[in-house]
Amino acid sequence: MDYIVGIDIGTTSTKALLYDLNGKIYAKANIGYHLYQDLPDMAEEDPDDIFNATLSAIQEVVTKAKRTDGKVIAISWSAQQHSLIALDENYKPLTRTITWADNRAEKYAREYKENGKGMFVYQHTGLPIHPMGPFYKLLWLQAEHPEICEKTAYWVGIKEYIIWRYTNVLAEETSMAAATGLLNMRSVDWDDEVLKLVNVKRSQLPDLVETTHAIVGIRSEYAKVMGIPDDVKVVMGATDGALSTIGVGALETGTLAINIGTSAAVRSFVDKPIVDPKARLYCYPIMNGKYLVGGPINSGGIVFNWAHDAMFTGVQETAKMLKSSSYNLLTEIAKTVPAGSAGLLFHPYLGGERAPLWDANARGSFFGLNRNHTRAHMVRAVLEGIVFNLYMTTLALTEVTGDPKDILVAGGFVQSSLGRQIMADVYEHEITIPDSYESGCLAAMYLAKMSLGLESDLTNIVNYIGKEKKYEPNEENFAAYRALIPIFIRLSRELATEYQSIADFQRHFPTLYK
Ligand code: ADP
């Protein structure tokens, strides 16, 4: 039997899974690393830490699985999008990896939004106007760190760097290249007009290849450490966004793949490039006439975590006594009040927001508080606010994909019955929870099978996904949500004019962060 490692370089950790060719999982590993946030708006990681995590994770799954009946024939990659590393001519990093969460290019994204150039970049590349994008990070580095840019021979992302460390080949596949904001989404080639804006030459960028492209062979010292043959195929794979959409089986236009984990996202495949007139959605070419359109959302479960920590101190002890999880306890408390939280609205923008607002300065708020509201209303409003914001992004998406056919929802938020019910009721649609464990790694494994010629297209991925569960909306809750959602949306427009002033205040009074 042959084996494939599907590996996902996430923001907080790298996960690796060892599969056989039928998709059976033999071992899993998860290795974390540090996110450097010591300056305001900074979010960097050490590329060496991540390389070591990938090496250890692969070694761990190979050791744990103890397969003696065959060998690992491919390693296939999923990774976080929008990271940027400057390399010198000897491929040594001149920077750490600057992650998607780094907001130091905010000023440059804002300038580009105001002078219209950001729309030009969006229309060419599908990258929304936001500091997460390597295009905006390049503007910032050129303006504020020219000494780094002068020495930079190559600009890469973390996946390209890691694959280079293993193979000595500097290559970038379509989906990750698209997420840089430097790739023309129609020609699927680096965009010379856009490159000029950031003073980057084609020779400074990796060679473009397809997601199923394989590099044969890795450096033998690493092969030895991991316990795999050095003629293993390294399959390029794709972005975590693309692969987690494929990995839940959302392959058709109008089949929405929604994830509500720590952050959230709504995505769908379309068959041609689209541009949203308001630039609320990204659009990236992925493979053979498949484009991923969607919105990444900061305000997912992390906002529920805040409510849990800030408003319910002591809940963990109670949960322990009741032998329950403290998050389940909170959802039980939230269930005691009706849908709509008696007119209490919550805007979940605790960490700025990407889709649908694209405003790094956005901040959260409760609206509509009156003396009858209790903590139960507040926690329910938090859960509802997370879903209203997701729904607002979905409205932008369905303007281009048409009404949703299927809504597939994954992530920690829908592990609770209340989370699932709020989703179904706000969307007024049946929701499907796919039983797809680690969908990014699963789809990476599947791309390796395509690369090996064992699958011809994406269709059969559905055979690797377990049973789905379906949940129906409850009509009794529609009225409250139908009335509240327009207020939620109007309010976000009203508040938008003040986000910058309150965010500036918070930056100038940093003791608030203590
Ligand atoms: P990640 O994106 O890190 O993989 P997960 O998919 O594991 O995240 O989801 C984690 C999130 O799930 C947490 O931020 C938490 O707020 C949320 N969560 C955990 N338990 C519950 C629950 N019972 N109901 C709703 N949300 C929950």
C-alpha cells in the first residue's frame, strides 16, 4: 500500500495527516508555533519555526502510523494565504513571514482605496483592498523599509519557502499566487501593470505552476529525518481557502461552503472571473476554469471566546461541576431568551473586519440595550451578531452566484445545537454539516491523487467525505431575524464614519490594551 501526507500550514499550527490511497487516516500530528505581535498591528512568524514544525509533523505521522507494508509516495500542501517573506540571493530570509493578520500596511491600503488605485488592483487581480494582501505589504515595505527591498532577490510566501527548503525549487501554484494580488485573474500570469506599482520584477517571483504540479525528490537529510523515501513527490497543493472548500465537497456554483471556526468564511466556486462592483469579495483562479469567490471574515468564534472570557468569569468552574463544556453552558444560557435577543444587536467587529466591511478600524458594539436585557440576551446577541455579519457577506456573494442551492457549514460554532439553529434560521435555509475531518488536508491528499493520475478531476472528492447531517430552519424565528437584519446592516453603515476616530483613540491610549 502507498501513502500520502496531506499537510496544512495554518496560522497557529501545522497539521499533518497520513492517508492511504483510499483516504483512510492512519495518523495525525499538530505542531504549534509562536505569532510575533510585539509591535502594534504586527503579526509575524518565524519561517524556520514553521519549517521545523512541518518536518516534525511529517516525522510524527510516519512514526505513529508504523506502516511497514508500503511507503509515502507524496506530500501535498495546504497553507495560509497572503503571507510574504523577502529572500536574499542565497534564499536566506530577510524578514520573518508577515502573515495575513498583519495590519501594518493599513495606511497604504487606505490610500489606495481613496485614490482609486486599489479598485484597479482589485479589478485586475481579485484581491480586495486590505492590508492583509502581499501587494499592500509590498507598498508598505517599499515606503518604510527600503533597506530590505534593496537586498531582496525573491518575494515568496510561506508555502513556497517551505517547499524550496525541501526541494531547492522555487515555484508557486495558481491559487497562492492569486492571493498575493500580483496575479492577473484573467490571464493567470503575473500582472506587469500591477508589478510596476510595487516595483517588483518578474524575476523576483517564483515560477508559476498548477496546483497538481509535483516536484520529484527532496533533500536526503530531511527524507532521512522524516523516515520517507527521498524520491517522494512534493505536490504543490493550494490555499487553505480553496482546499477547505473542495474538502467539504462544495464544487458547484451556488453551493456555499461556510466555515465558522476561530474566524469565518463564506465561499463558492464560479466558472469565470467576477468582480464585485463594491470590491467586497475576492475572486481567485484556482484550477481549470474554477475560480473561488468569497469573503474572509475575522469575526467568528473568537468573538464568542471574548464573550465567554469577558462576561462569564467563573463559568468554567460551574461547567466542571456540571461536567459540561463552558461554551455549551453559555449556549444553554443563550437559549433561555428568544430569537432576536429582545431587540439587542451586537456588531462583532472586535478585531477590525475584512468581509463585508473591509475596515481594519471597525470596532464592536451592542445596540438597543435597555434595562430588561440580561447577560443571557447579551450572549445570544453575540452569537446572532456573528451570524448576521456572515449573512451580510453571503448577500454580497449570492448577488454573483444566485440563490444558494446547498449551504455546507463547518467549524466549532456549529458543533452546538444553538449555533446550527441560528445559522438555519437567519439563512431561512436547510444547512448541511459535512462530516469531513480536516477538510484542507483531505483535499490536499486528493490533489496528490490527481497529480499521480489516480483521479482525473475533483468530482470524486465526495466519496472521501463522511456522512452529512441536515438541519432545518424554525419558521417561528424568521420574523424577528427578518426585522433585525436590515437594522444590523444599516447600523454598520452609520457606524462606519466613526470607526477610524475610535480606533485612533485606542491607539493613542494604549493602556486600554493592558
Ligand atoms: P479553528 O478555526 O481554530 O480550527 P474551530 O473550528 O475548532 O476553530 O472552532 C473554534 C471556535 O468554536 C471557538 O472560537 C469557539 O468560540 C467556538 N465554539 C466552541 N464551542 C462552541 C459551542 N458550544 N457553540 C458555539 N461555538 C463554539
